[in-house]
Amino acid sequence: MNPSLETAAAPQGLRRVAIDPVSRVEGHGKVTILLDAQNHVQQVRLHIVEFRGFEKFIEGRPFWEVPVMVQRLCGICPVSHHLAASKAFDRVLGTPTVTPSAEKMRRLMHYGQVMQSHALHFFYLASPDLLFGFDSEVNRRNIVGVAQAHPEIARKGILLRKFGQEVIRATAGKRVHGTGSVPGGVNKHLSLEDRALLQRDVAQMLAWAQDAVAIARQLHAQNPTLYDSFGACGSNLLSLVRVDGALDLYDGVLRARDPGGKIIFDGARDQDYLDLIEEEVKPWTYMKFPFLKSLGPELGSYRVGPLARLQNCDFIPSSLAEVQRREFLACGKGEPIHAPLAYHWARMVELLHCIEVIQELLDDPDLLSGELMASGQRRGVGVGVIEAPRGTLIHHYEVGDDDLVTMCNLIVSTTHNNQAMNESVRSVAREYLDGRELTQGLLNHIEVAIRAYDPCLSCATHALGQMLLDVELVGPEGELMDRVQRWHDGSFMHDETASIGLRP
């Protein structure tokens, strides 16, 4: 991370500091901070500066291709998009309930996905900050530094992720961008060989997952003030829950709570998400800002993901993880926990739950035999909602009589968290940066707050035509030769000062 100091794009009298790119996250984003002459923070924004456009080029494709295509949104959580799209097209095929064998194969695939993603984030991306400190030497803050200083922790993290990837391979055909789930069901059973391979290692993974929870809990205990307050901002909570209120990462109904923990709505059908959620567009980022319709844009922003899920559900339906969830919630002393660093502890509790579910599923005979496909009455619209590693993921499609997709709307987990991430970086900037001389370590505090959400920025960008387009012509010595800007209202501005010797 190399922060750059810029003045040309800042309002008069303010200095602009850019963290570009934000490191150790999936995708490309940057943070801009505006400071006055006394280094007091005037503005902080998280910008998502890449544009993918998946919602548009899915249009016109045969619907049966889409569950494979949308995986290319992400190399970290492709299974989540694969399954969300499959669930949406189950509805298009008139099969909202797939066969027991198909559902259990999908669940095994999904819980393997959540497990490997959580392990990747905690051990590879977040642990360098948590183990070495936010101000530690930048060259040390990476998985290599963790492996050198804490080889056993790094080893467990790497092998936990590997096991999750093996679950995906066994169910989807490949570790990344598999083809196991199809509209209406799945295309294979679990083989006896793969079941034996996974059963051989699952008990060890369960023990290591408990160790991971212990690490996260110990980090909190060592500095509870930091973990309870760093970047904290109250927000509403949203997630799927099972009909009986249990945590369910694959299916369920929508539930939302306010910042104090009071239920806003419960038991809402995933097919009716448009009655509950609206998206706002802002001109300085490609990522939208969803909010709860009933509360409006000012009060309706919300948080998703492990921190929301553990507090939104009534219980976790696996014994070891439920014990750990209750211990986690006890730190809130009866109040909801809103501090971003608490995501790490919650994420490891979910990791433990995933392995408990995997262990139980591996004993189920429906994985080895039974009907793979369901059939029903064809219709033109389908919504698929799933709890991806980073939070609630919504896929919505309309399909014509010719089987071609006519409309695609995606609201991904990171998009739901957009407002909360922005508020967290503002909180950190005000507390740690305001009035101080900026250093590498202080700026890393901003990145730490963002990483806690485990954002997937490449998944979350599809607000076409709403952000400033800034084109610069740079000479061979790095000098700015020309600059043209197109603003979100369609107007253009040519920078008359952009020529050799005139640029500050």
C-alpha cells in the first residue's frame, strides 16, 4: 500500500490523500481523504473504481448458461454465484424445491465454499494485521510473514482452506468455476472415493476450526477496547434465517433487525426482496448503496455477513458452533455488536459451523444416490438468495419464451455493506488520523477497517454510467500531458492546465 499525496483534484484549501489500491482485498478500490492545513479530516470516501457490467452482458444468453457464467464475477466465491443463479433458475423451471440429493449436494458444495473463503480471509488477508499490529512493518504484513513468525497458525489456515476446496472439487467438479449445480438440480452424485477422502480429514479440520475460534477469541481478550470500538458504527442487520430462526447459509426467509436488536421484519420471502430493499446510486463510486425501503436511505442502510448472521439468527443448528456463538454474543452484554473487528471472531464461529455441517452431510446416503433433477411448470421470473461468505447474495432474472435472459439484477454481499464500510472508515479516520502527521501505519488503520468486512469489490460493481470518467494522458517521464473528465450528468471538462510544466 503506497498512499499518494495529491492536490490537483482536491477542493481549494484541502489536501487529498489517496490509498490506491486498498490491499489484501478481492478487487480494486481506493480511499480518498480530504485534510485541511491542520491535518483535520474533512471527508473520507471508499471508491470502487472498476466496472464489470455482468448485469448487461448476461442479457441475451440462454438461461442454462448463466450459473456457470456468473462464477466469473469472482475467483474467491464463485460457488456462491453459481448456486444463487441455480436457485433463481429453479424458480424459472417451476422447481423451487429440488430433490433431496440435489439439495444436499448443493449444501455440501456451499458449506465447503464458505469454509474455504473464511479460512482464506482470516489466515491470509486479516491475520497479518491482527497478529503483528496495524502499525507493524509493511513488508511483514502478509502470509509469508505469518508463516515465518507463526508457522503452525499458517499451516492450519492453509490446510483448512485446502479441505474446503476439496469439498468444492468433489461436488462441483473443479475447485474454481465448477459445473456441478444446474437449473433444477445437480449433475452428479458424490463418489465413494471422494466421500472417503473427505471423511478421512474432517475430524482434524473440526479440531483446527476450534483452534481458529480460540485464536480470534484470544485476540479480542487481549485488547477488548480496540475490538469493541475500532470503526464501530451502529447499523441495521439483514440475513436469511431458517423458518424456525436458525442460522442457514443455503436457504430461508429474510429477517432484519434495527441497531438495537429489535426485529424490523421477519419471515419475508426471498422472492419479494424488491418490496424490502431499494438501491441508491452516488456519483463517486461504481458500487450502489442499498437500504431498507421502510426506513428510507438515511436510516435504512444495513450490514450483512457473519457479524449480522450470528446476531440475527436465534441459534446455530450445530452444537459446537452454538456454544461459541453464545460466548461471542456475551461480549455485547445484551446489546448488538457493531464493531467491524468482531467480524473476524464471528467468521471463525461460522467456519466451525461449516465443518460440523460437512461432517454430518458426509454420512448422508442421499449424496451417493437418488434423483438429481426436479421438474415443474415453466415461468418467466426467478430470484435466488443465498448467504455467501460475505453476506446475503441476491440474483434476480427474467427469461423470455425463447429461454434467453431479458433482465438480470445482482445485489451482492459487499454492496449491502457499502454504507457500513464507508461509515467505518470515517470513524477510524476521525479517531486515528485527525490532526496527526500521516504515516504508513496510520493509513493502514483505514485498510484494516475495510478488510474486516472481507469485501469482494469486483463482485459489487455494476452501476453503469454513474461515476466520473477521468482520462489522463501521461508522458514518458510521468508528466501529465492532457486530461478530460466526463461527469455523471454527461458533461465534459477539459483540464486547460494539463501540459508540461503547468501541472503542480
